[in-house]
Amino acid sequence: MSSIQPGFKVLLLAGGVGGAKLAEGLAACCLADQLSILGNVADDQRFHGLWVSPDIDTLTYSLAGLINREQGWGLKGDTNACLQALQRLGQETWMWLGDQDFATHLVRTRLREEGWRPTEIAQHLAQQLGVGPRILLPTDDCIQTQVRTAQGWLGFQEYFVRERCQPEVLELAIRGLEQARPTPEALAAIAEAELIIFAPSNPLLSIDPILAVPGIRAAISASPALKIAVSPLISGKAVKGPAANLLQSLGLRADAMGVAEYYRDLVQVMVLDQADAALVPEVAGLGIIPWCLDTLMQDSASKERLAASLLLRADACLNPVNLAQAI
Ligand code: GDP
């Protein structure tokens, strides 16, 4: 597919798996300096003494072409000798960390100990792996999503990986927000963006922890950019992960309309999958413009197709003279 160069600055807010798919599509359609991606750090946790940043690593590995495509996370061809050795030593090994993946966590941890900011580390790792677009963090401070279940409060990875999202979620909280400050890079990217896209990521687990960093939601609200959200739910189901159950457990509608309600104060446009065309009148009733597109990204062609449609339609909104080209 030929690259589209509408010339405007694009900021994508993205979690891990769903976010990285759209990031790849946009990266194929945009010039590298046109696209910035603001990722989620509230899933970060220390394992075996090392800082692991799952969503940022998923974005980095995806954009570097190194991701394990079957899983959607981790490095392709990675092995688990180190985990097996840790298990022999009586360590908990439910968090799957591959042998090559450990190198990322070793470097991240050493650079943190040397005083680098997490933003600088994320950019350094991305640069080393040949990633073009900028990967930004909402904060350099430590914030962590916690999940309340019938067993009490669990760390995010305990809920997500160890318990495989099985326990019903009664409440979500993000620890550390009081002290968290937004990064200057995130604020600058928001200020210069003409198009802000909320990826089809889990709104509560991936996007909310970005917006919750003091200053980020306000900066996005104040931005005159065109703001578009893409639903991670198709026909009331998540493509992967617990988004539908989570929305339902927390009293929200478990379909694209529930996602539109979540984003209603932030976006002008909600992208629904074409399978959800019946929801168009309801979404329009919220005062949001619904766009129905094929949002299922199963390969690089479908990722690029969705990204290209978003950019063309956004270009038509930002430059009405191009409208005819977009339709
Ligand atoms: P996580 O941090 O790894 O859970 O990743 P995200 O929050 O970025 O993505 C999880 C969400 O991505 C899930 O709710 C999925 O339904 C959604 N998702 C994954 N693949 C696709 C896709 O191809 N299309 C759409 N519309 N959503 C997707």
C-alpha cells in the first residue's frame, strides 16, 4: 500500500496488543516524524529484580517487526531456558519472560539505576531496535493498576497473567497518581498533534491509566486536534482479553456503545466495526460522529487498511478540500 502523507502530526494513545496493531498500521502509512505513540506504564512491575514494561515492550517489538505474532506479545522465536532455571531455584515463574526478552529488562533496569528517565530508556530501546515513530510515556513516575476481586486487591499482572483475568473485577484503582507528573514529551506531543487517535485498546485497563496521569486528560481535552476512538469491541465481544467482561462488571455497556459512552467527553468521532452498524444511531445520539469500518486487524494488510482509512477520513475533516478523495 502506498504511504499517505497528509502532513499532519498524529498521536496514538495505545495499550499493548490492540494498540500495537493499529500502531503498526499507522507506522506503515505515516512518515516516522509524523507519528507519536503514547503508551501505558501502569502495567509495569518488577520481576526477578528487573523492571518489566509489558505494554511499552509490545509496542516496541511490534514496530520493530520482532513481535511473536501468534501471541501478540513477546519476541518471536524466543525460548524459556532462563525461566526454567529460575523455576529450578524455586522462583515463581507465572510471568512468562523469554530469554531474549530478559535482555530488554536487564538494560531497562541498569539504565534506571544509572538515573535515566523511563522515557529516555523507552526511546533508547526503540532506537536500538530500529523503531521509527516516537514511543512516549505519560509519566516517568511509578503508577500501578490494582484490581479488586473477591480475593482482595491484586497487582495488575497477578490478575491478568497469573489469574488469567478469571476473577470478577469489583473495582480498579491506579496507585501512585497523586505524585505522578506528566512527561514534557507527552504534553508536547499532545500540544502539536492535529489528530489524536485512541487505539482499539482496553479503555479501562490501557487508556484510562494514560488519561489519569494528572495533566494528560486536561491537555487532550484542551487540544483542538480531531479526536477519534476506535472500538476494541466487535459485536459485543473483545477480539482478545477481558474488555467486555470488565465493562459489564463495572456497570458499563459491554459493546461499542459502552466504549463510545466512555469516550464521549473526549472524542468527536467513534469508529465502530462494520458488524456494529446497528449502533450508529445510538452513537450519533451521544453527539459523536460514527464511522463504520472494518476494524479487525488480522494481518499487515488489514492493519494498514484501517490506518489508511482513518488518515484519509481525518484528512478530509481537517482539510475539507480533500473530502472527495476520502469518500
Ligand atoms: P493489552 O494491554 O495487551 O490488553 O492491549 P490493549 O489494551 O492495547 O488491547 C486489548 C484490546 O484490543 C482488546 O479489548 C481487544 O478486543 C482489542 N483488539 C485486539 N485486536 C483487535 C482488532 O484487530 N480490532 C479491534 N477493533 N480490536 C482489537
